[in-house]
Amino acid sequence: MARTRGLVRPLVALSAGLLLISGCGSGATSEKTAATSDKASSGPVVVATTVWEAALAKAAGAKQVTSIVPASIRHAPDYDVKPSDLAKVAQADYVLYSSFEPFAGRIKEAAGSRAKMIELNLDNTPSKTTANVTRLGKAFGTQKAAARWNTTFGKEWESLNKKVRGAWPGGKAPAVTAQMFTSWAAKLAGAQLVGTYGPEAVTPAQLSKLSAKKPKFVLDNENMSTGTVLPGSGAKQLNIANYPGQDLDLLAVYRKAAQQMEKAFAAS
């Protein structure tokens, strides 16, 4: 009996230890499962090369969105990729880029990412914007959120167009020249687009040709500006931004452009 009682205590201790280990394992598994569930509920991890693509992803309903090129960088293709950028891409489910960004492919290759690459045709015209948002919504599984944003965008465009038209000088659509990537702003204003230029600087021959059309306003591209476009022509130059800010609010791009044009038209 004494020998039996001597064995009870080690067995009890061993059983307690096994229960403790088993409990810890169960907790770790639960935490891992919870983390996986949280990631699933928050949607895919999206890394965009610039805030423009990131804003489109946000509009499409993505919740975990980051951009590589900071909003403060005006000309994204000139950005130098950093090791920290590669770390972001390595954790991504999707990487969004545009064809004019030569570093996009190198980012994925260098990071060894298995992320799906999606090339977007960046253009702020309504048709391209809604098409991009719809496409991303399908990829992310957030079609309803994308559709809601597109509906809001459509109403916002109509409202802004009406406001800018109300400021037309003399009640007539003003003649404007626009950089090729800001011609969408001329459409938003309902203006008469008499010529486009860029992305390179205007040549003497182009200067003569564009000036001869007597535009009242020049809608330059703030993100690709080459300076004064039509010197001596008397045209008022407005710097239109194509990229959103760090808040990734794409609608703010349209609102800002509308406010600039409305103010300039009313003052002329």
C-alpha cells in the first residue's frame, strides 16, 4: 500500500502537466484561428504602387490598403523603391500598378511575393474610374461596396458638373487647353476643349498652334507639370491634381478640380 501511494503523486503531477500543456495548445490554436478569421473578415491585403491605385481599391471596398509611393511624391515613376516597400509586397494578396510605373514588376520579383498583380489603366474620366472600381470589386469579392461607391460617384459628378457650369463666364462654355491626362477636368466643367498637349513640354510649334486657338484657360497636370504652358497667350493656368491625398479619398480629386475651375470661371 505504501508503494502504491508513492506512485500516485507522480502520476497526478504528470496528468496535471499534460492538461496544462493541452490547454496551452488549445489556446494557441484558438488564437491562430481567430487571427485567420479576422483577416478573412477584413478582406484581402492590398498594396498599391501609388495612392491613386490605393484610392481605387478603397473605393472598391478593400479595407487593408497601403501604397508604396507616398502622396507627397508628385511624379510616381521617379520613386526609388526601398527595402521596407518590398516587405509590404511580400505580405500582400494583391498588388496594384499601372503600366507607366516601371518599378511595379521589379517590386513583386524582388519581394518574392505570391500576390496577384493587377494592372490598372489610370484615368479620371468617369467611365475609366467606374470600370476600375467594378473590376477591383469583383477581384476582392466586394462587388456591393464597389457598386455603392460608383452610384455615389455618379451623383457627385453630376452635382459638380452643374456647379461649374453655373460659373461659366458669360454663361458660355469657356475654351480650354488641357494636358492629356487632365482632359477629364475639361469634361467635368463642360468646357470646350480646343487642344491637348503633353506629357512632354510644349514645343515651339505646339505653342503656336495651341495659342492660335485662343483658349481662355489651361488645365495643367499638377503631377506632371512642365511649368507655364502657354506663355504670353493670356490664358489662365490651373494646376489640376490627378492623385488623391494620403486619405485615399478619390472623390476629393474631383471636388478640388471643380472648386478650382468654378472659382476661376467666376472671376473671369
